[in-house]
Amino acid sequence: MQAKLEELLKALGLPIGLAVIISAVAGFLGLPLEQAFQVFYVLAGVPFVISLVIDVLKVIGIVTDGTAGAWSAAFNFVSIIGLSVLFKYVPNFDVTTWDAQILELAKAVALIVTWIAQLFGTKGAHHFFSRGLGIHRFSLSAG
């Protein structure tokens, strides 16, 4: 497990000490490390949302090349801290139901982002066909 953790943190661009700090902060806030692993193991919506947010931030220009791992680690850290605080004050919180709702919301947002990307892609393809290839548009109502 140690070697895999080191490889994971190296891929994210994070030192091992940061993982120790994250687990210590989560433990301090009342979320034991075993429970944190169990909770984050079953989560599907949170990583999906984090990935979607990072991709949107890349398009906007906030996330630059080579920094997505650090952004992901930061968002995951905030998630761990948020869940730790939540479990401390609301111990019977149903994480799986909440995560499933977030996943459905993220799917809807992903569809909307995809639709917007297709609109721009279709417009770009039209400009390529009409200007680049010389295929001119025509209208039957103008005749």
C-alpha cells in the first residue's frame, strides 16, 4: 500500500507529508481514517463533479497544463474536510444518497456542457465547410 500511495501522490504532484496532514486534519475533525476511506471508496458523484469542475476551469483558463493533479488534490482535500465537519455535527448523515444526487446533477451539467460544446463545434464545422472547403450554403426560399 505504501508504494502505491507514494506513486499516487507523485502523480498528483503532492508530497507524502501532505497526505499525513490531510489524514490528521480529518481525524482531528472527528472522521477516523478508516471511515474516510470507506466513505470515499463508495463516492461516485464527488469525483465526477471535481473532474467536471477542473475541466470547466481548464476551458476558462484558470487550470493550466500540468496543474490538474494539484487542483484535484485540493478539491478532494476540501471534500474530506467538509465531510469530516459534516460527520462531526451530523453523524447520521446519509452520504450515499447525497452522493447519488450529486452524481445525477453532475450528469445533467455534463450534458449541458456537452451540448454547448456541440453548438460551438457545429458552428466551427459550418465555417470550415463554407469557407475552408468552398461549399456555399443555399436557400430555397430566396428564389
